[in-house]
Amino acid sequence: MNTPAAVCPPNFKEHEFTYSCDLKRSMEKTWEYLMTPETFTRGQVWPWRVEFIDTPREDGSIASGFDVGTLNAHHGPLMNFCGVISLVEESDEVCVRHLDYGYGAYAIGFRFIRPVKLIIQVESKGPDACHVTVTVRSHARKSLCASWTLMQRLFWPSFKRLLRRGVR
């Protein structure tokens, strides 16, 4: 999907960070956990917050949770990641979800880092194992790319701990 947010502004550079981990958990249970909004909203640390907004569709139905079309916001000090669930694909071997961030989303400040897309993929590695890959695409000031990579490297290992604790 090519949205206006996907256009890299002048003086910014396209930045992609990928984090992967293996879990001794089934793909089905891991994906179920990742498709439950409460996984991200329960126990939130103040003042950061994750919100899902039930969103009317053109056909009159309502998109909610991780349905395609649901509006989503991760916000707090130094961040405003507002977007929409744009893709959910599920099969017996791999499941993937895309969250496209809109124009105005930022980390640190709008002048510095603008997230574009968050992709979460879970791949089966047998009945009791899976491989999780998280990809964060952003536009970042050229001078901040190394710092943004470091911030991602520090943050995403906590995601593996969340999965190990949460997926039974």
C-alpha cells in the first residue's frame, strides 16, 4: 500500500529495522496472543498508552481489534504512532500483520523520526516452535539513523520476554 506517509521527506532517509526471535511456543498460540488487543492494552505503563478505535467501514460493518481498517494509536511522551491495520494474512505456515502509520506519526518529534509501517510475522517451526519477525520502517533524519537503530535494538528484546511470559 503506497500512502502519502510512505513518501520520504527531504533531508530524511528511509530506515528499516528488523528484530527476530525463536520461541518454544506454537505459531497458533503465539499468533492468537498477538491478535488479542488486551496483550497490548493490559498493564500499560503510564503515561504511554495503546488504543484501538472501533472504526466504521464503507459496508456498514465495524472494524475492531486487529481487523483490517481498525484505527490504532500508540502514544505517550516523545511518541505518537497513529495508524491503521492494513493487512492480516493467516495460513498454517505463516501469519502476518501490517500496521501503516499515518502522516503526523513521530518518535522524539515530528522533525526527527517518522514511523511508516510495523510488520509482525509469525512462522511455524513445528508444533511447538515458531519464529517471530518484527520489521519497523521509518523515515529518519540522516544524522539520527544510528541512534534510531540503537533505540530499536534496546527496545525489541523486551518483546520476546513479553511473548515468552504471555503465550502459554
